[in-house]
Amino acid sequence: MSNKMGWAYTRYADDMTFSAPKGKRGEVPLLLARIRHIVTEEGFALNPKKGRIQRFAGRQCVTGVVVNDKPAVPRELAKRIRAILHGARRAGLEAQNREEIPHFKAWLRGMIAYITMVDRRKGSALMQELNQITNGSAETPADYRRKRYESIPFLTSPAPQVKVEESPTASVPSVQGYFEFVSGLSRKFWQVHVEKENMTVRFGRIGTKGQIQTKAFSSNETAEMEARKLIREKLKKGYVEVNPK
């Protein structure tokens, strides 16, 4: 039936999937009717709760795998595993088992193996990070940031020693900070520096010089407010502030 209609048919156990090329949308009602007829004729029944039509504009998921362009795991799953590993570097693996999952380490290894089956590159990176954590060879966030800290020029360069005698209004940076986000394959830094009415932001991959953007404001107070707003946003996204040691 699928070959005659020009559809692709795949099956996993009792889950049947029918995929159509462009221009076949109008044939969906006919296809559903024929499926119901064949299934009933063979002595089976369809589960109406599991049947669904997935358009290309939305996420197309088959047996838990996203198949729009290429097989991929749902973004929420990959993000959850990265968050667990990132937290494990800071507070230990067991502290991440907030749902009290039995045999948590084995469960986590199994989830990463599932991701590897679908996306080998992403899964292999996660498995390597898990092995480092369980073997005790993973760098702690503090160790990693300390090693990378010297790659950020305007935080590590010593400030010039200037003797101020009659300049009580000498310029001093009012707001500044350096933040890092390390999770899975993502290793990014973000840095902000406010001086007078100017706010300078540097960002990029850790270990690179990154990009620099400078924005002028009407006053120092306005520049500080904008910098603090951006800092709050970065902290909500999972960035961690790094202080000079």
C-alpha cells in the first residue's frame, strides 16, 4: 500500500510510521482510512492516543528520536544531561540525583549511551566527561577557570601604577566582571567592564581573544545599570563568575 501511494513505511515493534514527500498532504485522510481498514482486517486495533500527524514545520519525533533533518535526541534531554555533568564537577555526581533515581550512575551512563547511538559526536563528548568525573580526573570548575584565566587580557594585565596627588576624580572602573559557561562541548566566557559612560563587553570561546563591543551611555549610572542587567541575565543562563586568584 505504501509503495503504491508513494509513501515510506517504517516500523519498530508495534509503532508504525508513514513518511510522505512534498505534495502528499492531501492524501493523509485516504492513508489513515486504508491503515484502519488493513489493521482491523488483520484482527488488530489502533490506539487513538498514540496516533498523530507531524508536520515538517514542527518537531517530528519517532520513538523518541527527532527526525526532521537528521536523527537527533530531543534538545531537552541533551540539556538535562549537560546540566547534570556540569553540576557534578562542582558538587559531586550523587548530589545531582534530585529525583532519587535508583542506580543513578548506571542510569546516567545508559542515557549517554542512548545519545551516542543517535548522535555519536555529542554522546562521545558527554561519555568522556562522565568518565573523567567518575575516575576523579576531571578538572573542577575552579581548576579549569584558573588555568584559562590568563587568556583574558584586560583582567590579567596588571594595572599601571599611577600616583594620584591632585586628582580626586580619577577614573576607576565602577562595574566589571568575568564569567564562564562550561557544559559539554560548550566553553564560553563573557566579560563586562564599565568606565565612566562607556561599557565594554568581551565574549567568545575560552582560550580565544574573543570579540569586543563598546557602547556609550548618557551617564555612568545608566552604563552601570545596563551592565548589572546583563550580568543577571548571564547568571540565569548558567554562567559562573570567576574572581582573580
